[in-house]
Amino acid sequence: MQVAAEQLAERGGAANGPTRRALRALVVEDCEEDFLLLQHHLMSAGFNLHTERVEDERDMQRALAADQWDIVLADHHLPRFSARHALVTLQAHGADLPFIILSGAIGEDAAVEAMLAGADDYVMKSRMARLVPAIERSIAAAEARRERRDAEAQLLASREELRALSAHLEQAKEAERSRIAREIHDDIGSTLTGLKADLAWLKKRFGADTIVMEKLAGMAELLDGTMQASVRIARDLRPPVLDFGFVPAIQWQAEDFQRRTGVRCRVTCDDEDLDVPSDRATAAFRVFQELLTNVAKHSGAREVSVAVHATAGMLQLEVMDDGRGIADAEVRKRDSYGIRGMIERARELGGEFEIAGMPTSGTHARLRLPLAGGRGVRA
């Protein structure tokens, strides 16, 4: 049943003062007289009122679906319905509307139970002066909730956009690294090889000239160093060892780290033929490189243990050292870009990265990535 403001005005109940604001109220009430008195009270308070009265769950569901409401006002107990059932009906509908219970007599326990269930307020019919402040307060609270949800949704969307951009940039960076590595190998590498052949020819041609031979020997030494540097740079840009499989790449990196630093590095894996998509293999390999770099720079460790597992569709890489242990404050530092980079690499692929340490007990890092999508990398 709908009753417009003009109808009530004809009965002499409309307010003479200025309208405070429009109010669309769905009223759960079985008594017509109480409903009219409620309308009169609200219009006297200055509301431009639009209401509908419902008495049961079916009518309430229909009214919620058919119109937009600012608030639900519900009598505590009806023969075929109740405020508690009306609140459940509203919550099932999914609309975030303030809900106020009106009652001639509601016990304290019932009122507390209703508030815990999600009601915004309750007003005794004998104290209707509380109703308008309760309505205004409840509507303001609901608007604040919606604004907060909208802000949180916008923030989440911004974060997702930034994460997508970060993932795109990381992919572009890896592609550029691969291109540069190929150019170093194909163009610079072939040029350096040609120079080495020319030096060998010059050595044969001027073998009797001691001064020339000394100069050629120096040039050959510089050339060898340049060739080694180009191989190292190309390898760092895009490790070719990944083409032989993820686990062999991890094993190779561990052996190279042990050879360069003298820190023992052991790798265990229950499946050396583990099939890992290329994007995840590259991300995990980069994280592993960063972790070993941190061990060499900061930990003072004598031994590093590496474990590679694949269970329930997840790749797990664990790196543990026996060094000084990273402190929580170091993990949380805003300028810990290496750690932040590893966290973001994991998130971009739907995974997670954790790192923690204890003084004298070393650092434990764990990377988990879903084994889904991408081109497989297999030994």
C-alpha cells in the first residue's frame, strides 16, 4: 500500500515548514492506524515522504525488487512476520539499507539480539521523538558505508591496474633483455670472434717482430676479457640455462654461486624433470638470483639450502641460510626494493613470497607460484 504526501496533507497532517529532505521508507507494519500515525509523524518532521506498507515476506521481497528505498522501518512483532525475519529478508536481498525496529514493547535482550543481527536502531512507539534522529543517523551511517565501499573498490581497482601495469612492464623488460642478449651473442659475439681470427692471422704474419707480438698479445688479452664479459652480460640478461629446464637452471645457479662466493649451496628436488611454464620459471629464477645476491651481501652465511617442490598445482621454492637472519624491520623498510620486487613478481602471477629470519638462526624465504598457463620449460 502506497500513500503519497499529498494524501496525508488532505487530512491536515502535512508540515507547514520547509521540506527537510525526501524520504523513501518501506514500512513493515500490519496496523493501518499505526502506519498512518507514522506517516504523520515523519511529514510533521519535514520529510517529503514516499512510503509503502507490507505485512509479510512475499510483499517485502516484491517491494524491495520494485522500488528504491532509503530505509526500512519494521514493527517488532506481526502475526505473519517479525522484525527479525524482515531483517533477514533485507539482508538476503543484498541492499545496504538502514533498518530500524519500531515496537510497543521490546525486551532488552531482544533489542540487543536485533542490533547484533544487523539492525541499525530500535525505537519504542511510546518515544517517537527519537525516530527522526534515529532515521537521520542511520541513513548517514549507511551513506558513509557505501562511500567507504566505493572508495575501497576504487582503491582495489587502482591497485589491480598498477599490478597489471607492473606485470606488463616486467614482461616487456624480460623480452627486451632476451632481445639484447641475442644481439650480444649474435652481433657482438660474432664480431669479437672475427677479431680473434684476425689477431691469429697477424701473429702468423708478424711472428718475427717482437714489439708487434707484444702488442698483439695485449690485444688478445683485452679481446678475451671482452668476450668473457659479453658472455656474462648476455647470460645475466637472459640465462640460456633456462632453456634446459627449470631445475637444471636452479642447480646451475647454485653451483655458480658456490664457485664465486665459497658458500656451500645445496639443492634438493623430488622431480628434476619438473615442467614449469616459462613466465613462472623466469620469475622464480630471478627471485632465486636476488635471494642469493642478498645472502652474499648481507648474511655472512656458510651454507645455503634450496628446496624445489611441486604439489597441488603449485611450484614452491624455499631458500634457507645459516647467516645472521634478516630482521622484521628490514623486511618492512620502504626502501627494501629487492624484497618488494620479489613480492610483486609473485603477486603478478597469482603467487606469494614470504621471508623471515631469526638472529643467529638464518633467513628462510619461500616462493609459491601456481603452475598454470604459459609455455612449458622442461628438462
